[in-house]
Amino acid sequence: MKWRYLLAATFFACATTTPHDSCAFLTPAEVEQVQGERPVETKATQEGKNQQCFYRLPTFSKSISLSVQYDAREFWEEQVHAERKEREEEEEHESRAEPREIEGVGDEAKWGATPVGGILYVLKGDAMLLISIGGGDTDAVRLEKATALARKALRRVRRD
């Protein structure tokens, strides 16, 4: 009888800390809670250390893409901090919208708005999470939704 509890606890721990399916980072109910629609399809892919899930919603423009990559801190440091240094050195970037820093999500986070959506980049420990979100909402609302989704997904990111 004890082994059943141990097996259940082991399964739960694996399912919540290192999902084998990249779509396990967000449940359909969590996506519905934030976007107002339940996914009609999820598609998981994995390339090397990068796990990705596309959550297709009935209103396609509200669909979400989530990527998680482990062992990403060095990449983050090289790319994000090098980009910051480049921007400081170049003054001609005034017309281009640069990603802005977001407080209170992960160790570091950046938000990049696009005409049809936005991408939230989050570094937590050695994991990097990217959430791409669309829809007809304002940039501020999309950022709020992406942040809510990131907080939910970060609970399932493996702790190193």
C-alpha cells in the first residue's frame, strides 16, 4: 500500500518539476482563466534543450506559444546584457522599440511588444521562459496576461 503513495508522489513530482510534455507547463484551465478561451489544440515540440508548446485557441489571434529552455543563464547573460551594452553605445535606435525590463517575474524579465502581440522573456534560475501572446487587447493587458501565464508556468519549471 505504501508503494502506491510513493509512486503517486514520484509521478506528481516529475509531472510538476520536469514535464516530459512541454504542454504540461500550462494547463488548459490556466490558459482559459487568463485568455478567456480553452485551447482547442496543443502542439508540443522539442529541439535540444528547448521545449515548446503552441496552445491554439478558438480565436486564433489569442493563441499562445510557450518555450522553456534549461541551461540558459549563460545565453541570457550573453544576449540580453550584450544587447543592453550595444544600445548604450548606439544612439540611432531611438525609432525602434526595445524590450523593457519587467519587475517581479522570475530573476529577470523583459517584455517586447509587437504590432499584433508581445513576447515576455523570463529568466528563473538556469531556465529561460518565453511566452508569446496575441489578441486584440492593449499592450498593457497583453503584458498583464503574459505575466500571469509566466507565473503559472514557473511553478512547473525544474529547480536547479
